[in-house]
Amino acid sequence: MSADPQSVSLHDNELQVDQTLVESLVSAHFPKWAKLEVQPLRRAGSSNHLFRLGDDLLVRLPRQPGGGRSLVKEAYWSDEFRSKLPLSIPKVVELVEPEKRFPQHWAVMTWLPGQVPDVHARAVDAQFAQQLAGFIVCLRDLPVPTDITAEMGLTGYRGAALAEHDEQFRVNLRVCHGMSELSLPLQWVERIWEDGLSAQDSEVVNATWYHGDLVAENLLSNGVRLAAVLDFGGLGVGDPAIDLIGAWELFDGRERSVFRAAVKATQNQWRVARAWAVAVALMTFPYYLKTMPRRINDRLCMLNSVVDEWREENS
């Protein structure tokens, strides 16, 4: 499979963005950067178009109507969190209001060096697992606002109870049963999901901060060490179990055990996180099969790791 091109449309309501538009927007709003080279990133994001701006900056423009709200949220909370988190996170240098040329908020961010971990090489080590766990623990321990409103965008679906997604999960499961392109271990997936539902029913969940998408494509490594966490557009307050799903995408058994201990996950939390991992994989396969091959391969790795762990525990 080839790399994900920046120019591929991922959504039915995709906002059309190209290098010429980005150059025009930057020149109009920021003359001081007008001479900096604009380059589309080789790997596209699913929520935002991404363009390098010179050596030190990144331009992010939403792919869909309404996507600018996530950038507004990220601009505010990343500034609130930056000095309190143990890893680097991007800074929103400029946030631009919607206008005729581009009808959504868009942002200029700091560019952070590093490489996205190669899921299939399994190149990360136990220290990486401890670093990711430390980030999650630190984030969920930050004080939560007592007056959260809908306008703050902090009540995302990934922080809600699994039961609220049961109907959609079963729709996705039926669709995946019809996908001959992938070899999916679906005979185990429904059991893992139902086990997660049962675990959550018996667990008292304390609402905390969660990132919402802590998978390889939103992490940067420096060799085998974790260097930065990207994309806070899914930041929310709710059940933080969603932040554990990277355990099955990123780690083999030994590193996963280190991660689980460091993040202090209870047995029930682990079962809920496992259910989230299979749900995220199943929603990915039909939607991005033809447009984001690397994401498909990463989610296949995650799904197979969950199933292997489940089968080992229940053999």
C-alpha cells in the first residue's frame, strides 16, 4: 500500500484545500511569513490538512465544516496544560478567524521534531511505555472544571459509556463481516466488546481529562523514547479508558505489562479499554479502507493484539 497523500478526500463534506490556498492565506494574514516555503506533509491527517511552513511552523486547516471548533479548543487548553505535562505538545502560535476564503478557524502551530513510531517494527521500549503512562496519569490528574458547558467541547463521545455506542458497534461489526479485503478475527471481537460492557457496569467511573486519540500517529519518538504528544482536538472530560488503547497498537506483551502497571489500570478498566480498542478498529476499517492504508494497517495491528491477549487469557 502507498503512503497517504495529502490530496486525497477522506470525507463526503471535505473542504477543498491546496498549497496555493495555504500560501494565499499565510501571505494575507501573516506578511512576516509570506516568504517561507509551504509544503504539504506526505502523511495527511484525517481531521486537518497539514502543511509545513518554513522549518519551525505547521499550518492546520480543518477538513470538514465545524472542524475549526477543535482548533479553538486546542488553542486554549494546550496553553493551560503546557507547563503541567511531562512531554512536549504543540503550541498554537496563531488562530485565524473564519472568512470568505476559508470559512473555518485555522491555526499556525509550532513544528515539533521527531518520528511517528512504526507500529509494525515494535521499536519502542519499556521506557517509552512508562513515558506514555506517565503522560496519561498526569493528564487525568489535572483539575477538571466544575462548570463544563456544551460550548467548551469537552463532552466527546469517546469519554462516554460503552453502552451508548452499542448499537453503532454492532452496525460496524456487520459491515466488517462483509469486508473480504481484510482478514479480521471477528469471531472474538463481539465477546471482547461484551466483556467491556460488563466490566463498565461494575466499575465506578470518575470523570477526568482524556486525550481521546493516543495512538501512534499522534505521538512523536526520538529514537525509542517518547518525545511529544500531538493533536488535542479530541480532548475531553469523561471516562479516561479510551487513552489506554495505544497499549495494543504500540506494545508487545512485555512493554504492555509495563504500561499497564505504570498507568495503574484496574482489571475492569483494562477490559473497558480493550473494548474501546476493538470498537475504534472496527469504525476505522470501512471508513478509511481506500484512503488511509497506514491507518488501516495500524488498526489491524491493534485489533490482532487485543484478540491475541484475550485468547491467551481465556484459553
